[in-house]
Amino acid sequence: LFRVIISSKFYYMSGLSLVIINRDIKEYCFPSLMAFFLICSNSIIFPGIYTLLIAFGYVAFYKIRYGTFTIKYSKLNILFLLACYISVFSNLYIDYRILMFTGMMLICAPFYVSKKVFLFERKILSVILFFFPVVSMIAMYCYLKGINAFAQEGVHIDLSFSAIYYHPMWLAPIAGLANVILLWCLFQLQNKCFRCIVLSILLMSIYVTVVAASRTALFASVITMVLYIVYNARNVKKIILYLLVIGFLATISIPVYLEHSTQIQNKFEGGKGEKYGSRSAHFGEGFDKLNESPLIGSGFATAWYRGVLHKGRLESGSGWLSILFQLGALGAIIMLFILKKVTRVFKYIRHDRRLQLFVISLLFLCLHSCFEGYLLTVGYYIGFVFWLLISHIICYPDMVKKYKLNFES
């Protein structure tokens, strides 16, 4: 009888373990796969945007299946789309990109809501963000092994490094955002051994940001990290401790970074004497032409460059200025109202660490978008992350109250 009981317990526990493992696989396998598809789209791993579209489809399927359609939380998104279409029809130019952007907005914006959808967004965003450090370390491995999709014959890797991507500007925001996420992880860990490991990964990720040669990604991540450190430094003792640690790390790491920052230095030199630095050609004409159509802009997916209106070009060297130049004051004002709604979550971030991660990630993307354009771009993974983040954060206060959710850390 004893043997039967023991045997029964063994099979019960084995079956229970299989159920738990199977549940975890279902819960995180697909989100992880979709995150990898999303971030590695348009790379040598997944050429083209096909995996990006699969990730879009996965999120859309889940939200439509488990959510209820409503426009209560997405009125500003509708107005923003309306501004896009007004700019298109007023300028007598329509492009398939406006239809793709509409599709992305319908997926990201809170048109389908429910408790299950809200928690799904929280999970999928977490998984996507945690994949940025992973891809950043893949890039570090590529650097050490000389793997470079942007390789040019006779040009040193420090002057044109993009790892698995076809252009360094696709790699740079990954490394920049990875820096911010790794710093957040550093503050969540209590184990000193794990902290040392994450700190080492952070220093390598900063190195990837340097060799990817994006000034905006580097400085946006540094500014975001400094603000997050200040936010967490609640007393003088902690401030002094952080300053000592940062000073020590800077002393040993900055010389190494400077040695491999040739391309960044070249970009600074190239932009000297120009009003807007290396973006002068884009910004100058954009502001000049904006005077001709200040309300509705030049039209969605257009940009002025060297006196010619380029159609089918999605960005103007800056995400925020792209909105202003393409959609005019109408689109820019609506976007400001969207950003204003983000501030409603500030009273929650002290108690929800995961929300802190979302907010600082969005802050990085907002700073990065000052001199990089992807806010109106569909085929670029980072634009999807931006709109999904901003929609989730905007809905956060209402969802927490409506479903009585508690994310106390």
C-alpha cells in the first residue's frame, strides 16, 4: 500500500510539473518568439519585414480575440490618424504607407480592451524590452568575431559596425535601450553576484552603442540613466555612493570607449559650422517649407531635401519634426495631447517597478526621436515598440481602477 501511495504521488507530481512547464511554455514561448521576430526583422537573421508582420499579427490576434472594441480610450489616436489622412488628401498624394501605419495604429492603440488584453500587453512589452539586452550582446559577439552586415571593403569595423543589421542606425537604438533596461535590472537585483554580471553586460552594451556610432542613442541612454539614478537616489548617502561608483566605472571604461569612438568623433566634426549639425539639410528645408503649409504640412510619407519633395520618404531626420513637417501644426498639437496623457501615470511609478521600466524606456525613445525618425514608420521595429508602449501607459490608470489591479512592488 505504501508503494502504491508513493507511486501515485510520484505520478501526480510528475503530471503537475508537466502542466506547469507546459503552461510556462505557452505563456512565454510565443511572446519570446514574437519579440525575437520583431527586433531581428530586417536583419541577416530574418531578411525583410515578414517576421515583423508575424509579430504584428500575433498581437492583433490576441487583442481582437480577448478584447472588446471601444473608442473610449483611443479618441486621440483616431484624431492623429485623421490628421494623417487630412495631410494626405490635402496634398493630393496617397501612399501605401499610410494604410500600413493605420494598421499598426489599430494594433497598438487601445481599440480592444479587457483585463486579459491589458495584462497581455504588460507581458509582451516586458518580454520585448528584455530582448534588447540579449540582441545587444549578440551584437557584442558579432563585434568580437568580425561579423558585420554593413561591412565595406577596406573600412575598419569601428567606422561601419552594424552587427546583424544592414545599417548601424538599426543597431544603435537596440544598444541604447538595452543600456536603460540593464540599469533598471541593476536596481532590482539584491544579489551582489548577479549585480556584477548585469553591470558587466551594461558596460559591454554601452560599448556596442559607441561602436554603432549613434550620438543620439548614446546621449539619450546616458540622459535617461542619469535621470533614473537621480530618481532612485532618495538621500545624500545614496547620491554619494552612486557618484563614487559612476566615477570609478567612468575612469576605467571611458578611455576604452574613446579609443573606439572614431566614427562618432567624425560625425561631430562633419556637423561643425552647420545650424542643425549633420541634420541641417533636412531641418532647414523642413522649417522653410512648413511656412507654406503650417496647418497640414507637406503630407504623410514626404520630406523636403535639396529643394525636392521626396515622396515615399517616411522621416525627416527627427521623429518629432517629421510629425510637424508632414502633418503640420494639426498633427503636432494632437501628438502633444497624447504625450500629456502619459503624465497621468507618474503617481503610480513609485509603486510599480515594471511601470518604471516602461516609462524610462518611453523616455529614451522620446529623447532618441529628437534626432532619429521612426514615429511614423511601420517597417522599423522601434516604431511599433514606441506606439505600443505609449498606448499601454496611457491606459494604465483607467485599467488599474477598472479592474482593481495591484502591482505594488
